Amino acid sequence: MDIRKCPDCGEELVDQLEEETYPDIEWVGLHPLPGTVYAEMVKEVLDQHHIPNLLIKDFLASAYGASGTSLAGNESLILVPKPFHQEAERILHEMVDHI
């Protein structure tokens, strides 16, 4: 069976997709957070402010699914593109200035 149009939207199909290019982005880290709970909260607010971010979890949190705020030595790091660093750092400190 030869399919030349998308059955859902009717668009013509192509043999091969164009190669996607991504701009070089300089990612910078925010202040490290103890555990994944705080990091997930900050990440959610950054998402709401449309600030691109990457959450780097500690080995224990990512490998074993452990979470919490009091695991000894457990830190999470959030990376943001350099142009967003100052605003993201402000948001982080407004949320977790008690740490």
C-alpha cells in the first residue's frame, strides 16, 4: 500500500525530513538545591515564566527514584540559557531564600 498523504491531516508526506539545526546555547547553572523537591518546584515556576531549563538530578534521585529534601549530599542543579540566568536566579531566591 502506497501512502502519500497523512491520513490525519491530509498533508503530503516526504521521503526524508530536513535535518534540524539547533543554535549553540550557553547553559549556566543556578544555585544548587538540596534534593529534587525544591528543584522540581523551581523548575515548574521557570516553565510558567517560559524560561528554558534543564534539571540535573543527583545520582540517587535519578537512579533509584529517591526524592526528598534531607538526603545527605543529595543536590539538584538547574541549568538555564545565559540570557535567562539573572531572572531565573531571582525567581529561585524568591522561592527558596531560606535554604
